[in-house]
Amino acid sequence: MDGKQSNGSMTDRGAKTRLGIIFGGKSGEHDVSLMSAASVINAVDKDKFDIIMIGITRGGNWLLYDGPVDRIETGEWQADAEAALASDPAGYGITVLGAGGCSLRDLIDIAFPVLHGPNGEDGTIQGLFEMADIPYAGCGVLGSAAAMDKAVAKDLFDKAGLPICKHIVVFKEEIEYNSKAIISKVEGALVYPLFVKPANMGSSVGISKAKDRAGLEAAFEAAFRHDRRVVIEEGLDCREIETGIIGNYKPSASAVGEIMPSNEFYDYTAKYFDGGSSKICIPAGITPEVADQIRQTAVRAYEALDCCGFARVDFFLERGTDKIYLNEINTIPGFTRFSMFPLLWAEAGVGYPELIERIIGFGFDRYKERSKRQWSG
């Protein structure tokens, strides 16, 4: 890097880039990852990129896959990849770290993890890429880990002076030790309805709305299946607003959109499995002043967590007051055909293939800068 801000362009990178699309993973969002990855693979400009498809099973096995893209979304890719590996271990074997077999570093020029949730969006695989000295698209270790943990993110947002909802963090061990005391503490601090969320999970997995004590107890049970820490937020009469961010050190915000969920709130089913009944309104039906405030706050939030590459920033807009509340940052937002992130950038004039290309370019830029720092002293 020469200190100038890049727009993520790949036009000066010469021959085709070997792009490793990493999908699947050990996460409750495995199926969502398959849908997103298939969409990304179909959208990538094949004249500029050679696609290397690498799937991670629910059990954590890494498999090379070279079959039809539509079998990724259905999950059939895994059986095909396992059969190919069994019949040709030398051709399909892959070593993620270290020597022996075909190493990941020798196989790809840059990784694009399309992995949602734990073990993919939380800084773990980003750390692996850095250990293996592989460029990768998206946020780094710190930004990924901080954004994934809703409790930590809220603390950082609050420290940065950003508006957040009133909330409490509860540990599973506290509930197991004295559930009545913890529930009384929650009810003394917050007003129903309450939203109960696993601290480390995305795609609304494990999130429940509790309208009373019985609902709160059930919500705890659902959330603790996914994490030992949960965030309890006081509910608002609000609209759900989102914007997209791309860039490293001078990030840019996209258009602003609104989600109108088919369910009571935008839960996992409404996001991915309602057949498109949930509505996306782009641009959102809000004033230009509110839209600008949301974009500016999104950039501040992105910078507060040291994010880079790309992310989607989610807000609540209170009805009647138009007061905005920062909800969360998704560092690997959904890329399915129903997903908000690519649609927001399309509204801003950046098409799907160009958006992916820019994100990859930002990954290369960050790798170059990190390499300079490592060798500068």
C-alpha cells in the first residue's frame, strides 16, 4: 500500500486469481452458508477468477469439491466430495496447515470465507488464514471476533458513544445456580417484551421474543443451546433498518434498506425459509436526514470494531421518534438471492460481480499492508 485509499479494484492484478470459496462449517448456520456460497460462486466473474470450492462439513472436515454448484445448496456436494477423495486421495487431499498433500496456501491465491456464525465469522478461521500466510476477504481477527460477540460489541459501541438498546448479559451458570434471582434481576431492570439472543450466533438463530416470565424462561432455554452467554434486550416499537459497508480504512456506506418480516420479528425462518414472504424495501421509506444519520453511524460502528473488507450494519428505528439504535454488525452477511447486503449495493450502483471483486481487492490490500508491517523492522 502506498497510503492511498483503494477502491478494491482487481484490474491491475494480471492473470486469473485462484479464489478459494470456503463454505459450510461447524455452525448452526451451516445451511445458510451453503445458500450464500452457491450465490457467490454463480456471481463471480469467471474471466477474472478460477474458483476453488472448499467445503467444511459439520464435523469439521475440509473437502475439495469440483462438482455442480447447485449441489452445494442442497447439501449433496459433501457425498460427491467424499467419494472423489476416496477414489483419488492424491488429487483431492488437502492440508490446511503444514506440509504434506496439497496445502491450502499452494492451492489458492486468496480465501473468501462464506461462513456464517461460529468457527467462520468469529475470527477463528481468519486467524488460521493469517497463520498460513494466506490473503483473505473480509474482516480481520479482531473485527470478526468483536462483532460476532454481541455482548462485547455492545460494550465497544457504548464506549464509542453510539446509541444501543437497554440490555443485560446473563451467563448460563448464573441461571443454573439461581434462576429466580437472575429472572428477578432482569425484570427489575428491563420492561417486557424482551428479546433474548445467544451472544455468539447470527442469522437470528436461537433468538426469542419473551412477553412474560414464562416466555423468558423458554427463551433462556432456547438461547443457551447455542451459547453460555446471552444478551437480553428491552423491546422497542421499531422498524428494522440495514446498510452495507465496504472498505478498509476509509469505508463507504451503501443505500439504506428496510426489512418487513413475515413473522413477528425477523427470525431465522423469516430470513431464509418463508418463500420470500418477508419484504425488503430499498431504499427504505425514511427521510434523507435519517438515512444519512444511519450511514454515518454505521461507519462509526464499523471503525469502532476495527472492521475491514465488508459488513452489514443493522439498526432499529423507533416508530414515532425516528430515534436510531445500533443493533449489530454482521461481518459475513448473507449472500443469498434474498439477502439485503448485495441488494443494498446494487441500489448504490455496485453490481454483484463488482461487489465481490472489490471485497477481494480489499483483502489483498490489507494483506500487502500487514506483510509490510511484519517485515518493516
